[in-house]
Amino acid sequence: MTLLELEDVTASYGPVQVLDGVTLSVPENGAVGILGANGAGKTTTLRAISGTVRAGGRIVFDGKDIRGMRPDQVAAQGIAHVPEGRGTLGDLTVRENLMVGAYLRKDRKGIDEDVDYCLDLFPNLRERITSNASALSGGEQQMLAVSRGIMSKPRLMLLDEASLGLAPSTAKNVYDAIRRLRVESGIAMLVVEQNANLAFTLVDTATVLETGRNALTGSSAELKGMDEIRRAYLGG
Ligand code: ATP
């Protein structure tokens, strides 16, 4: 069953149109990638879904039209946005950041279990639980950003450039954990990634955006095999 559906989504920053009709769908428990060059509109697509930029077209989540909802309303539907740049709160501790992620929940026991789950998924965070987020390494901050998303108990996670600025081995660790999360939780994922090789380790299908439109859509295996994808995003 389809969980998220975008049809002909448009968005602008002032007079500049950056999304010019984006169409994609994420099945329940599925993982879908959004690939493309700098400025193609990948981040803006996630922002259109989470309500942080105004969008045209159709955005339907779990059968409900969510276009035009405020970000907090979108979050309450079960969508967690893990933004580019991580968005962790530097003055708060790791534990406090996790609690911020759980702010809409009341199930004390479930919250405690999910904190444990995050610390099991990312053992680095267990050692840093009382540290301020600002004291974490880039990789640890990314782990915290994903964990904060987990704490909201979402049905869909929007992941923006989880590998950005990380050493290759750290990026791989983060993706290994996200893959495990996907299998164990069944959370559906919409994944923006510049590093297509890394994205293909997680997603089943992907769409390539070019100047705010879908240029190509296919399975990871199909896209990996295409010369033009290799040249543009996989370095030869
Ligand atoms: P990147 O990897 O660079 O983030 P992207 O594919 O995610 O690329 P977007 O961030 O969605 O691209 O940006 C699409 C276009 O919109 C770019 O030309 C960018 O310069 C422009 N843009 C992004 N944010 C804003 C903003 N807040 N105000 C004005 N223009 C913006």
C-alpha cells in the first residue's frame, strides 16, 4: 500500500521556482531515494512534505491530504524530518535531545524503551548521553538527529544527506544503522543523498531530480546499471 504520494508538487523561494512538478510515492515499509546534483530541489522536496516550505500540487500521507499543514501538524501525522545539517540542539544533552523528539508522546514506558533502542543502535550515544550535543563529533550528531526522529515513533522518516561531511567509514556506519532500523522498525524512508552508492545500500527505488523535475525513476539495481547515473553521481 502507498503511504506517501506526491503528485506534480511545485515550490518556490520568492520569485524563483525550484520544484516544477515532482512526482513520487513511498510504499508502506518502503525506502525511496531522491538523487540529483546540487540545487536540483531534493531538500526542498522534503521541506514541501514536512510543511516548512509552501507547496503546490498533491501531497497525500496515509490517505490524507497534508499539503498546507503546519510542520507540527505534519509531525503529528507520523512524519519525522531529519534535516540537512542535523538540527540537533547544541545546548541540550543527548538525552534531552532525545526527549525533544518524543515531545508529542505520553507513553512513558514506550519512550524509555525507544531511548534504549536508540542507544543500542548507536552505542556511541550511550557513552555521550549526558554530553551537550555541541560536544559531539559530526557522526555522533548525525546519529543523534536520526535518533531524535526515531523518538517521535514515526511511520515515515525524511532523511536529508545523512552522510554529509562525514568520513566514508562513519557514513557507512550511519547507513548500516539506518538499514537495521528500517528492517527492525518497518519505518518507511524517503532519503535524500548526494552519494548515490550509499543511497543504493538502503533504498529499493529512487528518482533523480534535475532542476526541480523527475529526470529518471527506477529500482536501485536499474539505476546503478545506467551509465548516465554512474557518470553523474558515482564518479565514473
Ligand atoms: P543541495 O544538495 O545543494 O541542498 P538540493 O537538491 O537539496 O541541493 P535545494 O536545497 O532543494 O537543492 O535547493 C534548490 C534551489 O533552491 C537551489 O537553487 C537553491 O539555491 C535554492 N534555495 C534553497 N533554499 C533557498 C532559500 N531558503 N531561499 C532561496 N533559495 C533557496
